[in-house]
Amino acid sequence: MEKSKMYDDFLTKAQDQSTNSFVSESKILERLYTLGKAVVITTTNLDYIAQNYASIRSVIEKLLNSKIWHLDIIEEGINTQKELCSRNIADCDFHNLVDSNFKSYKGYCFVMDSGIHYLLENGRISQAVEACLQRTQNMIEQLKLLYQLNRIEEVFDHFCVSCKHGLNYNKCFDSNGIIYAHIKEQELRNMLLDYLRINMKGSVQTEFCTDFENDEESVDIYLNDGIEEAIIEVKFSFQKEYYNGKTNYAFEQRVKAGFEQLDKYAKHLDKDGRQMHYGYLYIFYKRNDLNSENIAKIIENELSNDLSAHFRSLYTNTITNDLGEWKCC
């Protein structure tokens, strides 16, 4: 099929809502873009993306959130998977990156990042389909549904409810209901991070450095909604009988370690003259020796310890997520 005929057919499918619009450019973008990753997908034939949608989606789901990626698609599937750079760049720099790398590409580019999704044809923005370069009215409407930082605890609640209804269960539990050995702090942090990125306004990042002189002093999650800033320290505590891993911290140990980390971060931030509005400890746990009263008492006891005034001006709350309440989807 010659190129112009193929493109016309593709647009016809995209515009005809009575057909399977799953294969349309707009639907493909919507479905892949909602994964929350930063990806540029190139192909010489738009049909290759529809034909290989399932495998493309599967690969994108596993990509690191912190990077910008390039996938090249051929008839047989993914031909190239390449890391372009860190995702921690401004929108204008992202556009410049796309322009410098793909302006001369002879074919089609899907470009996706938070609030951005558009189609390039031979290096130029396609005007023939619903695509745009700036944050469009659809994105403005979506932002109305997102939460400012002063409502983050509502998002924490929604995340817990979603986990209880199947979100992330299969990522964490084997067929016997035991937590996989590879599930540790980073994997749990990324689950929370992904949810926050979808539901919070502004920037949600990992490994925010709190000490200009010591690169290791970095918190798990940093948020900035343009008005306020927050940091989240993530810990976990799994009993041995529920976990195939070998790290079986007591719940008290995790609370103590989390507070000590936040205390250290608060001192560094104050020393460098940086203000943070909220500081959270987030603990994932699965234990049979705890109830809500026990947990409240442990947190209260640890808060009575010798923690700095900087900690107390930063600390907002401790959030707990009981994996014992998670259900298989």
C-alpha cells in the first residue's frame, strides 16, 4: 500500500467511531500515554503500532519512570529500545530533545510525556489528526481532577483503597499469597510514585537530594505543585511467614529509621536554607502482631524521642498501608 493511501486509511479508522477505534492514533496515544511514562515511539508504518500494541504496552509498563525512552517499531515489533536522558528536564528541553533527535526522521513519531502527546510526520507536527504540542484544553480539564499538595492525604487514602481492590496485588504476591522476595523498598516506592504521578498536580520525582555536600542524602519521593513542596520517606515491614525475602524488619525499627531519616533531611534542608512544607513517613507492612491501636502507640512513642525542632517543623504524618488487606484483582 502506498504511503498516502495507508495514511488516509489510518485517519479514516481514527475518525470513524463506529469501527474499532482501538487502532486509531488518538486511542493508542490515550492508552499508552496514561501509563505515565516519557516515550518517543518511531515507526515507518502506523499500522505496526496497532499490530504490536500489546507487546509495546508491556514493554512501556516496565520502563523506568525517571528516564525518557525511544522505541522504534517495525512490522515484527520493537526493533530498538533506547534511553534518551533523564526525565527531570523542563517541557521546553523535552521538545528540543525531540526536535534534535527526530526532526529528520522519515516516518511517524508518537511523543508522550506528562501532559504532552502529539504525532510527528516526517519531523513536522501532524495537523490531520487530533494532536497538539502544548498542554491542551483536555489537559486543562484533566488538571482540574488532580490534587494540590495540601490534599495529598486524600490521595494516600485513594491509593490504599485501590490496593485493596487489586491494584499492584499481582506485582507483589505469588499464587500462594506470599510476597515475592524481590519486593523491597524501591519496588514499593515506585508503586506509590506511579499513583502520585497520575493523581497529583505538579512534579513528582525520585531521589531528591537534601544535602548539597552528600549525594547519598536523598529522600524517596519529592513533590512540588508550584506552590508547596513535600518529601516522603518510604519503609516496609513484613513478617517472615508472609515474605520470601530475607529482610524482616520489626515495625518499630522501620518507624524509628524513618523518623531518623526525616530528621536528618530536615536539618540538611534548614542548613541550605530550603523550605519544605510537608514531610511524610509512608510504611508498607504485612504482620499479624499489629492493629490500629498498636500502630498508633508505636508512632506516638517514637515521636516522643529526641528529634530536632527541624524535624518537628517538617513532619506532617505517618501513613500506613497494610498489604494484608490487599485483594487479588
